[in-house]
Amino acid sequence: MNPQAYESLLSLCEQRRSYRQFSPEDTLGEDVVEAILKLASHSPFASGRKNWKIAVVKDRETVCALADAVQEEAQALAAKMEEEPAAFFLNYAKSFTFFRDAPALFIPYCRESATMKSLLRENASAEILQWDRDNLTKSLSCAAMLILLAAESLDLGACYMTGPLLAGKKLNQVLGLAENVLLGAIIPVGHKL
């Protein structure tokens, strides 16, 4: 047992908070991005294949296009609701786009594979297929947690966001990713205000 290492990790976890305000003038150097990616590369992954990647988006135009896609999808969903629930949802969905001002977005993703479908073929139930997909999502969450801890260790603010994923396919298009790519989260990272 290494009590010093445990106490350091515990302190880091206790300090970590979700930061939701960023300055659009803020920037992150490549050395900081590489440090976060290096730590995240040690994340476990279901089946041990580590077939995940992390997109890093720093281009303002792309960040804004991602936020616009989320906002458009929220509007489209609200249009299918009655007036009162739509107003509630749109107010809630405002929080899905605050990453617009972040200097960098870290987006863990993987190719959505159908491992169990290929093994079971016509015997693959909806339940087992959902389990297979959930394993990918949980694995991406491990990488996301390491991104959050890496950011905190560098005294940066970050936030784990899954709300924006309601626009998953549109986000894939903006990022230039294939349709069968599963996004795990959008994690804005920047200097603490």
C-alpha cells in the first residue's frame, strides 16, 4: 500500500469540480493537450482492445458548429413536444452548449462494433446488443474520467458533458467521423476563471 499516492489521488478527486464557464480568448498549448492525452491513454477498455480515440477540437469554427448542431437538435426535439414540456426542455438544453467558449474540447470516441451480433447472428437479442453497446459507453467513460483528472492535475477546469450527445450523428458529421462512431462525451477544458 502506498498511502502517499492514495492521499494525492484523493486530494485531486476532492478538488475536482465541473467548470462550465470559459473565456473565448483562452488557449491551451499543445504541451497541455499532449499531457492530458498521455494520461488518458492509460484508460482501460472493454475486451482490452483499446479501440478508442480522443478527438481534440481547438478550432473556434468547429467548436461553434458543434454547439450549433446541438442547439438545432434540441430545437427539433422541442418542436415535437407540447408547449409547456418544450419550454422546460429548451431551458434545460441551454446547458448542452456552454462548451461554445471553451478553448479545447476532448471527445472520446470509438467505432460502434457489433461483436455480439457477429458472434450470435440471428440469435442476438436486443438485450445482449444493448449490453454490447453499453460496454463501449462505459469504456469511453473511463477515458473521460482520466481526462477530467488530468485537467485538474494541471489546474485546468473541465466538465463531463453527455447532454450534447443527443445530436450524435450531426456531431459526427461536423467532426468528419463515420456514422457508426460512438461519442462518449464532450469535455470542454480551459483555464479556471
